[in-house]
Amino acid sequence: MNFRLIFILVLSSFGCSNLALGHPLGDREFNELEQLLINYDFAIRYEIPPYENKRGFKPYGLLNSRSKTIWINPVVFDLGNAKPTLIHEAVHASQTCAGNGEIKLLNLAIEPPQMTRPYFMYYHGYRREIEAQAYAIQAQPDSLAIVIELLKKYCQ
Ligand SMILES: [Zn+2]
């Protein structure tokens, strides 16, 4: 029996295989970001988020800034958009750190691309700006690097 397998079995028996090894369905970058969020005391739950919008739609991801809990809807692994979903919620995590538990707009110069507008224009006021910022970063080609930098800057 090889050592990695033993390691997995031992961790699984403590119920913390995600914590040490990353999500089994996530790729290396996904798991790196997941681990960073866990290091900054965010709990990540792979469950259907306990929220639906006015149209009855369950979101791909959700963050509760008070409890520092992130929900990732398992459907994103089937849809192939797990990474942008986690990046989006990681932006909200950075906003949470910036506001000390109250979600707060970051001081950034990135504008949301036109094609992302339908995703946040139905929000209003401050919430719209918060979402616009998450979609703006999520849509960047180097979104992972940007959000890692933001987490390190605001969550230290
Ligand atoms: Zn959002």
C-alpha cells in the first residue's frame, strides 16, 4: 500500500479530507484557492446554497460574511464552472475581510466587462457594486492571481 493512500484513509476517517487534499473534483488551481480560503478561516460547504432569488433560482455560490461560510453548489462541477464560482466567492471573501465581517467594496480599478452586466444589473445600490466587483474580477484572464493577491492583502 502506498503512503498517499494511507494518508487519504487516515484523513478521511477524521472527516477532513477536503481540508488537507483539496476538493476531489477541483483541479490544482481550484484546490489552491480553496486551501487559501480555509487558511483565512472561511468554511466551504459543497451543498446547494440555502438561498434562492426572486425567480426561484439557486445560486452557484453564496457567502455568509457573518459566519464566514461559503457554499459551492455541487452542480458547478458538472457544468465545468467550479473555478470561476470559487473565484467569485473568494472576491466576496476579500470584501468580507476588508470590512471586518461586513462586506465592503474594495478599492480597485477593474471595470466589469459588458458581457457580465446581465449578472448583476438586477441588484440595486451597494449590492450591485459588490456583485459588479466580483464579476469584474471573475472575468479577468488572470482572475485567480488577482483574487489570491486580494485575499493575501485583506485577510492577513
Ligand atoms: Zn456574488
